[in-house]
Amino acid sequence: MTARGAKSSVWRVLAGYAHTLQSHVLSDAQLLRKVLIFSTEFLLMAFVYYFLVLFTVKHKVEQDVSLSASSYVSVAISNLAEIPGLLLAMRLLDSIGRINTISTMFFVCALCTLLLALAPTAPVAPEAASREEVELGKDDGGGGSHGRQEREREGGGGGGGAFSLDVMLQEALVFVMRASALGFNQSLWIFTTESFPTSVRASSLGFTTSFARVGGALSPLVLDHLYTASPSMVMVLVAGVAVAAGCLIRMVGLVCLC
């Protein structure tokens, strides 16, 4: 089979799936509502999840611009938080149910995100200040870096070697955020697969999960542009999105009762 023939065969298969899904959706109002809910849910989920993944590194860079060894260890621990989050989700899926697990994970993530946003000692170092220090360092032969170190000592740290109670609390919040994030991520995939009838399961899952790409594309834009301007407001926004996703998934149960 030539490459052109293989490509046309793939398109015929995809067109067949799309036609099957379209015909079922147009004739089944309940299925249509499910598709809309899960599509929106995946968009919100991916936005929150990938934002937190990127935020983990950015948050640590703000605390320690030089990225010392302790900072790398801190980021690694935050990433490893996904393992207990996944194990906890596996346990909760069978004990409290799919919907309750997903919504609970979203609400826990939103609470930790909000607490981190409202933390009065959350270190936020504007990127403009870092660039200015670099320029000063070029002009005075390294004096800018020396000045930054002096300010860190005078201000009580902020680098990777400072482990105050406030920093430990922030690390704990980030840990719980990442754990709950993978929990609702994987639980949503499982629940979505189980929620559609066999005849349209593959096409429905492919269509609804494609919206996760949209949410994943939006998260770095928000982090790079909006977060730099107003960190606390963006964290509150992410917490609000997580709450909205936790409430939206509960509508699936109402749809099934219709």
C-alpha cells in the first residue's frame, strides 16, 4: 500500500467514526449533553493540570534564581507527588465513586491553590528585576549578582538554602496541588471511557479529550503573560477554574438521571 493509499484509508476510518458519533449525538439529547460536558471538563482539567506542572518550576525559580541543588530536589519531590496522588485516586474511585473522586480532587487542588495565592510571604520576583540585575552585572563586572546576594541575606533569604516555616508550608501546598492534579486527571480519563456506550465510545472519547489540547495550550500563555503581571490574581483564577471543573463533573450524574 502506498503512502497516499494509507492516508486515504485513515481518513475513511476517521470519517466513519465522525459520522457515527454525529448520527448518535443528533438523535440522542442525553449523549449530546454528555459530550458537551466532558469536552468542557477536559479543557478545564488540562488548563489546571498543565498550569500547575509549569508553575512548579516557575515558583521555585522565583525563590532561587540560581537553581541550587536543593531547588532541584524540591522540584523533584513536587513532581513525585503525582505518585501518591495516583494511588489515592485509585483507592477513592472504588470507595466513593468516580464523580465524587474527581470533584473532591478538584476542590482540594483549588483550596491549596487559593491558600498559596493568599500566602502573605509567597516569594514573587519580577522577571524585569532579574534582567536588570543581569545588565548591572555586565556593567560593573559582577556587582549586580553581588548586590542580589546582599539583598537576599538582608531580606532573610528566598534562595534555595532557606527553609523557613513559610517556605515549608508553600512546598507542602505545591505537593498537595500536584498530587490532586494527577488524581483528577487520570480519574477523568477512566470515568469518560466508562460513561459512553460501546457503539460510540472510541469516537466520543477521541472528540472530548481533544479539547484537552486547547487547555494545555492556554496554560503556558497564562503563566508567561498574566502570571508575571499579577501572580495572586492568576492563582485565584486557576483555583476558580478548578472549582468550576469540580462542579461541572457533578452535572454528569444529573444528565444520567434525565
